[in-house]
Amino acid sequence: MAHITLTEELPGIRGLLAFSPKTAKPLNALAEALLRTDEGLTKGERELIATFVSSLNDCFFCKNIHGAVAQYYATEDEYLVQKVKADYQTAPISDKLKALLSIAKSVQKGGKFVTENQVEKAKALGASDFEIHDTVLIAAAFCMFNRYVDGLATFAPDNPAMYQARAKKIAEETGYANSSPN
């Protein structure tokens, strides 16, 4: 049960967005800007970073919804998200993405944990300054989103089909900026 009285029985951040429309708009806009572009990182890579950080933070709702969106984009491997969450270093992803996930993992611990060596390794593997910037910002934002969702003890269903259906809607129809909580 949530720590506050939510106006609707919506899972995760959706219930919080319905509770506070004033904060919903900028939070949705941030998610849209970070996750719904293929500039530098692909949408799938962006969602995978969000999933990875949410998994490290053990945010059930966020790791499942963003994992479902990432998996929606990963059509070549139906188990890619599971493999990355289990061990990103051995997952079938590029070395560049592994280096970026290493940076994201450090951000999840705290911004000052990111090292120059990590950044240089990512650059040597082809990551641009823009991709490193977005990795850090996605990781930092998802630490905030995860703490928002879990700090207010929101409801998170355990039905994978719900997350898959919502992921398809996000990817094909609404994105985040145009998403209603319902």
C-alpha cells in the first residue's frame, strides 16, 4: 500500500503522475527527452540503461516497464534484457555499451564514483561525449525516478503481460510526453 493516498489504482509512477499533474508534465518531458530519441544512443540502448540502473536500485516497477520497452526494441534476442541484468559484462551487447553501463553503474552509486578511466575507455570504444553525457543523465534521472516510485511505496503488478502491453503502447503510440497515467 502506498505511503500516501493516491487518487487512482495505477501502478508505479503512473499513480504518482495522476496524483500530481503539476509534476507529471515535466517528469514525462524529461523521460521523453532522455529515452525517445535515436540521437547517439538508440532508443533501445537508452531504455536498457534505464532498466539496468532500475535493476541496480531494485525498483520493481521501473526495471520491469523499462525492461519491457528495451526488450520491445531488442527484436534480435528475446532474452537480451535478462542477460544484461544478470551480467552486462558477458551479455551480447557492444563493448561500447558495456563501457557505458559501467559508467551508469558508477552513477547509480553516486556521481563522484565515475572515473576518468571509465570515460576514456568508453571513448576509446567509440562513445561520443554526447553518448557519455546522456548515459550519466539517464542513470541519474532513473535514480530519482526509482526513489520517487519506491519512496512512496507505489503498487507494482507482477504480471509480465501488463508491462509488455504498456511497453508496446509507449514504443508505438504515446511515448512518454503524450502518455496519460491511465
